[in-house]
Amino acid sequence: MTTKRYQVFISGSHSDLQEERKALLYTLLSMGCIPVGPEYLPGFGDDSQDIWPLVRQQIDDSDYVVILNAGRYGPLTRSGVSYMHREYTYAKTLRKPILCLLHDDKYVLPQERTETTAEGQARLRVFREELKAHPEIKWGTAEGMQQAVCRHLPVFIEDHPSPGWVRPENASFSLRQENLQLRQQVAELNDLRDTLAPTTGTNLDQSLAERAEFSFVCNLYVEGNCKLSTMKAMMNWKDVFTAFTNQLRPSGSEDKIKQDLSAFLSNTYRDLVAKRHPESHAVNDFQFTEHSMRMIRLQLRRLGLIKKDTHQSDKNRVIWELTAAGERARGRFVAA
């Protein structure tokens, strides 16, 4: 059907529907599905073993549940409902998509394949009423059921999407494609936000005049040994914006921007770091921490000053460019 494989749990009575269950099994396999059910578990048919936990796990892992029913309600559990009814109730609780394959009354069943007691017939009647809440396929023979399943199951799956199972190599490619599409959508939405609601005028000047705490790292050299030092400092957004956009003419790579920010940090804080660490004989390689870089990007985008160049950016390189508001702001600061 697709590159996906759907696990289908088959529920129903067993002794009276062996031929039909086998036909359903082969049909599901031919359609690329993964059929499971209690009869495929070790301990099935042995009353001394409780396989219900394993059955629950099968239902948990399944994408769809198929109820195959004819003229029997089926053997009862200790709680007084049939095994089939218990499986159905559990699947319904999990909100699993349930498809019912119900025997058509126009086809007369032999007596040995029906409930012979009034109590059994009543239980079956009540159960069949519950199943009416779900899509159903009527069948009269095993062959007719196979043909009906082939026609209707793809439509049922399309109407009730489920995650399914995908081979790792197919999943990896699919996720990469989806990730690229989502990243593109996020970039486009951010750009749209910047265009529709930029911060301008007095509000922008006030925002850029505000101060924030940033973290940066640098290399200290003491007796020939290099040590990484982390420091915090209060900076105003105007200085950070000016350094960030120094090389945007009108766009530039993030690697180049980081070099300009490194130069800004070095020019501003080299003497301060040297004074705090008199034991060092050299200080270099200033860099904002990744947390501070993320804060800078988010704030400048929020203010409507920069945006990602989606045409030139790719998974290996990010290109930033000034917005119209960013061009105006930088022009004012340069003139000043």
C-alpha cells in the first residue's frame, strides 16, 4: 500500500473462524500490513497461563484493530465477558481505529458455529450493538471477506491516519525533508512577523538604550598555559547591534558576524580581563557564549532589525541581513 507498514490486531473467536482468520491474515500480509493477535503468542490456548499482559501490549503497539465476528460471542474470561469483548473494550479505551468484519445474516451459518444458548445469543446481540458505532464490512464467505478487505481497508486507513512503521532509512530521509520544510516555514513566519510588527521610533531607541547581562569567554595565558575564562558583563543593546551589523552590506554570514563581535569584546574588555587576572601574560579569542548569541539573535529579530536571508542560507551556513528598520537604525548610529 505505502512504504509504511501498519500493525493490525485481529480480534475474534477462534475455533469457529479458523478459515476466515487465515484468509484475513494472508490478505493483510499481501497488503503490507503486520497482523498480530493472541493466537500468535506463546501460551495461547493454555488456560494455566495468563497472556493478557502480552495481548494488551500487542494492542498498544497496533495502529488498527479488526474485529472478526460471525455467530459466536466466544469463550468467557473470569470477569464474565468474552476474550474478544475484552480486547475490543481495551482497544476502544485507547481510541484505536476499529474496523468490524461482521458476518452477513443472509448467509446461514451451521449450528456448530453459532451460540446455542439463550444467554450466549443475548451476549452476542448486545456486543454486536456496541460494534455498530464503528465502520463495518459485511461478509458471507472467506473469499468474499478477502475481496472486501482489499477494497475497503485502504479507505479506512486514509480516513483514520496512524503513525505506522517505517524502515529507518526511509524514516531518516522523510524526517530530513520534513525538518527542512519546517525550518523554511519558521524562517518565513519570522520574516513575516518582522515585516508586520517592527519596533520603530522612540520605542526602538528605548529598547536599544537598555542594558542586559551577557556572558563571554576568552583565553588566558598563565606561564605558557592556556586557560578558558568565562565572564559576565552589562552591555547596552545599541553597542551589540552596531557590532553585530558592522559587516552587513546588506547581508553577511554568521561566522563573519562572530568575528566582528569577537573584536568588539576584545576592544571593550581586554584591559578589564587583564586587570582581573594580573597573573596572565596574554588574553585573546573573545567569544560570546552560545546562550548569549541566541539571546542577541532573538532580541534583534524581535526588534525587527535583522532577518535571516532564506535565499542564501543553507544547513551549513546562516546568512543575516538588515531589515529596512535595521538600515535606518544603523544609519542614525553611524551618523551620530
